[in-house]
Amino acid sequence: MRILNRNVYVGPSQYARFPVIRLELDLGALEQWPTAKLGDAFIDGLLQALPGLAEHGCSYREPGGFVRRMREGDGTWLGHVLEHVAIELQNVAGEDVTFGKTRSISDDRPGVYSVVYEYAQREEGIAAGELALKLLDSLLPAELRTATDRAWNWEEERDGFIRYAQRRALGPSTASLVRAAEERGIPWLRLNEQSLVQLGHGKYQQRIQATVTGRTPHISVELASDKEETNKILASLGLPVPRQELVQNADGAWRAARRLGGTVVLKPYNGNHGRGITINISEEDDVRAAFDAAREHSRSVIVETYLAGDDHRLLVVNGELVAATKRTPGHVVGDGQRTVAELVEIVNGDPRRGIGHEKVLTKLQLDREAELMLERAGHTTGSVPKDGEVVPLRSTANLSTGGTATDVTDIIHPDNRAMAERAVRAIGLDVGGVDFLTTNIAESYKTIGGGICEVNAAPGFRMHIAPSEGTSRDAAGPVIDMLFPHGTPSRVPIAAVTGTNGKTTTARMLAHIVKMAGYTPGLTTTDGVYIDGQRTVEGDMTGPVSARMVLADPQIDIAVLETARGGLLRAGMGVPEVDVGAVINIASDHLGLKGIDTLEQLAEIKRIVVEVARECAVLNADDPNVLKMSGYTDAKVICYVTMNPSHPLVREHIRAGGRACALEAGVNGHMITLYDKSSHIPLLWTHLIPATLEGRALHNVQNAMVASAMAFSLGIKLDDIRHGLRTFDTTFFQAPGRMNVYGEHPFKVLMDYGHNAHAVGVMADLAQRLDVGGRRIVVVAGPGDRRDEDLREIAAAVAGRFDHYVCRRDDGLRGRDGDEVPRIIAKALQAAGVDGDAISIIPDEQQAVDAALRMALPGDLVLVFADALTRTWKQIIRFQPDGTTAAPQARAEVPALDATLDEQLVAAMAGVVRDERGLRFEREESD
């Protein structure tokens, strides 16, 4: 039994709408050993290791259902068992996860299963799957085991996993703030492996680190960490504090103790969690030992007068006390019969106690500090305390060291409440915890005394949200309300677009529209991440990592996410939901890769984008596979896009008051028209959109329609949509590799990234619609990882439409031989009737492009399907027939292809493009 492959999905995927891990598990010989055949020894051993499995409902949806599945009939297979064990291990570590699904992958691969289970933290989820595999292996009969060391200790492995999980999980305080944010609909991102968390998106974000917020003044944190300065500031305001001195050595500590008189407390100058603190001592040896203990945590040590009374933590948020808790140090109570060690074991048997922050309470530890406390009380771990005798094991009451907490918020005296609020305001904290000693929190410190030990800049919330006794308090809610007052935005609008072809251009169009409307967009595309139009990261950025980059940027106020099939298959969506999701088309591409063999399967992956759309799903009604997605979205509105004004379904949708974007014929050409709630809204003539080449580039007409529908659904004003479309062109700067035109040679050159039959066919159609006085030449290729039949379809898409064909390959062979791809295409062209003399095989891309350019005569059109976009574009614009190289000039990059264009429009657009785009292109060249 082994794991063949693993995928960690960070967001919505084909398996779930939340994070899951998918394992491809090969049972091998264990395919013949379902649980019933393994017998009661295996099942009972599993339940003994993880008793919580008895509560799993499985398909029976009631406690005990999973155990029933294991015992009845043939039982169930170990892939299914591993799913439940991985879930339960995370439950044991304190996470609330429940979802799982296991299926056999196919009849062609017997014994191989797809095991999917929910996770809360990535590394913890991965480790849970690996430990589950080891546990199952250890319980198998000896002759079936494959990996587990027979001498392994399950208890040690389990506890080690819990500690590992807790080191990576959010702490109780941070987790409570995240939960409070979720309850208020505020999104969040974890920014590191510790407790730094971003609440909200883009320019609305706020940050927290544990309970320190982005608004917490740095100087206030420094003051709170400086216990001596805190003491002085509070004393200067007349607040009750003990007298104290700062010392550097044991001799100084003893001298300070004598000056202060009575019993004293020694604590690290800048410690936390109660580490290194010793209380209520007066003898020289004890003081010196306490100094050594404190010095382990800080170079300087504080000696202060001891205040009698119970330890209380008073939590103040935004100037108001929100919770008060009495803390009791970890201890045992004697019964006159059992030893201290036995009493500790009994206390730790409380199901509320766990390892670290796993549960409400932490287990007691008989460590060095406990032994010192026992020694002072005249006990050892083997002593038998008297009945009712309280034996302390800690000098401080921190929950992390086994202490208990009792909520006293309802009984705190108003004077004590006001005292805590004044103390936190005096230090300047927005969230602060006051450690206050008093014999009775219900009576005023002015009457019975008491004092402030310290003020904490990052107070823990665990004792307040899950006290050992008393009422649980919402400590996190007031913090979220402070960071995001009622009515304050926390989200930026998110638009996601996918499809086989056109998604990059559509995403760029939409980003341009919203920028022209005054927004600061964050855009992810196949060539990088763009913030406000400037590329910040280069590369294919169409997966969840890039989505996170955009949403974490504090500048953006709208996100446009191009979402590709690869990212969806590999790691799912980068966001749990989007405001507007769009699917442009489903065409044959990447089929035969990663288990996607049919258009229907490809559509199932792509439709995730509209499945998670909240407000609007934009669907191409002219594509049957896209149209079917209307039944899989919960978006409030469906907007259909059609280039067929007679589309029967869209007509009925419009008549019912639905939203749509249709292409309508008029006297002046074709008009992009919006419909919404029975309103008819003419938007823009297609020939006024530069990216459509006077409406001839029908694929960009469709892309403009989808972008318009998305912008309208995002609430962008109509005039801003029109302005955006009229100023978006297909220059290399604005849309690299997307129908880039160069007309400064005696012939015209059209460059495009088309790499599948559908995209290639669209550009070939465009080449036929353009008025060309000479020949049409094409440089054609296909990615090496596509099937032979896909390469032949690419050839069929151009066959018979050009006068000469140059067949090449990409730089990356992707498993093919050097000239295999161009030869397959050339052979397919000949099979389609193309004369062999009209075909050239030039495998190298640069050489192929150069040959096509040299072949061109005045009036010709050269269509180049490019892979290395920047390199090829430079090669095109620098081409010189005599073999020399010319530097690019600042000029319009989208000239007219013929003399029929409206001359005034061309002049106006050329001015915009020449002045702005030419300058920017030169700057990119300098990079």
C-alpha cells in the first residue's frame, strides 16, 4: 500500500468547495483484503488507537456507521479506511474537519483509489495522511505489512503528530479572531507559518499577529515589554503597582529583595507565558535560585514586592474591558491515599486536558519547575499529600502550563474595571491584558488593596473564550468590530474568467475597463501579475498562488483573475468565491492530460469558476458545454452572452427579465447590446472597438461582449465600459501574443499565441476576412505534449487557407523528437490536399519566422503562431530584408490593415497608441 500522487487543493476544486487533499493510493495486494477479511483484530486495534472513529457516521449518517461499514459483508477497502483515519487524526489534533470521499479510479487500474479528505492546515493534513498509512500498515497481519517498523510506538507517534500539528496551526487566540472574522463575512489570508494573518482584501485589509493588530502602536508594545517602565508609568498615574527593582546578577537580586522587604517575586525583564517567574520567596538561597531561573529567559531580572491574592487577567479592547478571568496555577489536591504522581495522572485523565493548545486545558507536567515547587512544599512526586491539601506545581497561573481559568466578568467591581481600562490606555494599547492580583475581584482595590503585576501587549484569549469554569466570553468579536466598524468594507470585488481560448484577452479587457473607471485593478494572466497596469511578477500566473498575490496587495480595490485549467486541476481555485465568474468557451485543448480526456470532463473543471460565483455567472450561450453550466451555479443572476440575436433560450431569458449581452445587426454594423430587467441598452458598435479590427476579429467581438457583461455585473457604469473598450487595443504592450499586428514592413504581420485547433482556426478565419492584396503565409506549430490527433486538427484548421505553410516546433519539446511536431503537421496538411511545394519544415522557431518574413512580398500577410512571444515580436519589428537588424521605434503598433478604415478614428487611436504605447514599449526594451 503506497501513495502514488498527492494534490493539495487550497480552494474550490472538482472534489469540494473547501480545501481538501487528494491521494492517489495503490493498495497493491491489499485490494484482496477488505476490512471484514482482515478480521476483528484489525478493526478492534484501529478503534483502540482512535476511539473517535466509533462516532463517524460514514454513508449511514449516524454515529457508528463507519464501524458498521467495516464489519458488515465484505467490509470496506483500506483506501476508505485511510480517509477516515486521516480525518480523525486531525480531529484528535483539535481541528474540526469531517468531509471525505474515496472512489476507485478506473477499471483499468484495479486497486488504485482516489482518496479525498478535508484539511484545516496544509502540512498537518499531509502529515495526517502519511501517519494514517503507517497506522494501518502497523495493524495488518505481519505477512501483509510493507513499511511500518514493528517496534514503533503508536502513542508516541500520535502525540508527536499532535505537537507537529499545533506548531503549524493557528494558536487559540489567532484562531478565535479568524473565526470571528468569518462570522462577519470577512475574508482572511494566512501570511506566514506563524500567527500573521491578513483580514480583508486589497486596500481594505487589516493585519493581526496573534492579538497584536496592525493598529497597535509599536511604542506601546515596547513599553508593555519593558516591565520596569510600565511599572513607572502606571505608578505615576496613581494606579496600584508593586515596588520593584531591575537587577543584573544574583547579588543584586538579594540586595534588592532586602531593600524591598518581606516576600518578593522574581521574573524575567521581558518574559512571557509565566516562564521563569518565582513568587512569594524571602530566603537568600531561594532568591538566588529564582534569579537563575529568570535569567534563562532574559538578561535582566525584575525583583518586586509580593502581592497576596488571586491572579486575574483583565482583557481590555479598544478602551473597554470585555472579559475578566481568575487564574489558578496548575496543582493537585491530596486525598490521603495517592502520590503526587498518581494525582497528576488522574488530573490529566480529564478529557478537557490535552497537549499544548489542543484542548481547553493543558496537561500537567512533572518537570523541573514542578519539582522545585514540590520541594518548597516539602513534597516529592512520590509523596502522599493529606486529604484536601492543595499542592501547587506551578508558581504562575498560565493555562499553557496547566493552570485553570474561572470567568469573573459579571462580578468585577467597577473600580477594578476602570483601573484596568486606565492602565491599558496609559500604555497606549488597542488590545491589552492586565495581570491584577487581589483577594476578591468583586471588591474595590481601593478598599482591600491589590496591584497590577504587568500589562500584556499580546494577551491570550484562550482563558476567556474557553474558561475551565464560568461563562465563555467573545474576546475576539470586539477586536474585529474595532478593525472593521459596522459598514466598513472588507472585500474587493473579484471577477474570474476561464475558457479554452480568449480568457487572457477578456481578462485584460476587463482590467482595462475597470482601470479606466477609476479603480486600481489587480490582474492575473498567463504572462504575469499586474497591479494597476504594471507587471509585478512575470510568468504564467493563472493559479491560486497568483490570486493570493493580488488579494494581498494593499493597493488594489478590484481583482480580475484569469483562471486556467492547470491551476484548477493542480490546486483548485485561489479564492472560496467570486462576485462574477465567466466561462467563454470549451474547446479541444490539453485533452489526454491529467485524466481529462473529453470536452465534458474539461467543462466540469472549467465550471468551478461559475459554481463559486456569488452575484453573477456569465456564460457563452453559443457553446453547448458552457450553456449547460447554468444548472450548476448558485449565482443570483445568470448573464448569457450570444452572437446570435435569435438564440431561442436567450430570447426567453430576456423576455423573463433576465440579463444578457447580444450582438445585434444595425444599419451601421453590429451593436453590442445589454439586456437587464427588461431594459434594452445599446452599448457600442463593434467597429469602434480597436481590438476587433473594425469588427472583423469576431473572436475579439465575443471577448469584448464577455468583458462588457462582466463589467456591467460588477456595477461599472456604461460610459466607463464604452470608454474602456474604445481604448483597449491589441498592441503587444497591452495584449502580448493576442492578435498583435505590425504594419511597418511592406507586408503585414499578424502574431498570435494560438496553440490549439480552435484558436488557430479563429485566426485563420480572420486572415481570410482581411483584405490582402498579395499572398497569405502562415507559421504554424503545436505544443509537443498534445496528442497526435490534436496536432492534425491544428493542421486542418489552416489547411487550404494560405499560400504557403512554414511548420515549426516550440523550444520546449515536451517529450517529442526535434522535428516530430512539424513533420506531423506537414503530413496532415498534405493529407488535407495542400501541395507539398507550399510546405516548409523549419523546426527552429526563430529560423521559421525569419524564413516566413523573407518570403513575404509587398502586400502579403504573414500570420505567425508564436510560442516565445517577446522574442518573436522583437524579431518581427526588427526584421530587415537585407539581413540587418533595426531597433524598434515608438510608433503605433496597430495600424490599419487596409484603406477602408475610418481615417479619423485611425488618426485618433494612433495618437493615443503612439504617444503612450511607444514610450512604454521602449522602456520594456530597456529591461
